[in-house]
Amino acid sequence: MFHAIVFVPVIIFLVIVAPIWLVLHYVTRWRSSRTLSREDERMLVDLWESAKRMELRIQTLEKILDAEAPQWRRPGP
């Protein structure tokens, strides 16, 4: 008799409550992970600034090479 009193609520919990709880838990975690954290945003800005600086350096280097070695862009033999 005692087993039936405990067994039925446990089965109901495992079949109905636990799956809903798990789904809601992971939906909440998924939604919170979709957005960037402040640290991620800061890192993205730093990477963007580094890429811009690299682009300017490459353009400057290409101008110097164009002036001093105009044939540098031509493929080799």
C-alpha cells in the first residue's frame, strides 16, 4: 500500500513535471546564451579595432612596395 502511495507521484513527476522542467531550463539557458556578454562585446570591439589597424598597415606597406618595387604584384615565373 505504501509503495503505491509513493510510486504514483514519482511516476507522475518523472513523466510530466521533469520533462517540462528540463525543457524550460534549457530554453532559458539558450535564450541567455544568444546574446553577447559585456566581455564578449568588448573583445569584439578590440578585434575590430585591431583589424582596422592591420588593414591600414597593409595598405601602407603596399604603397611602399608599389613605389620601390612596382613588379612585386606580378606572379613569378
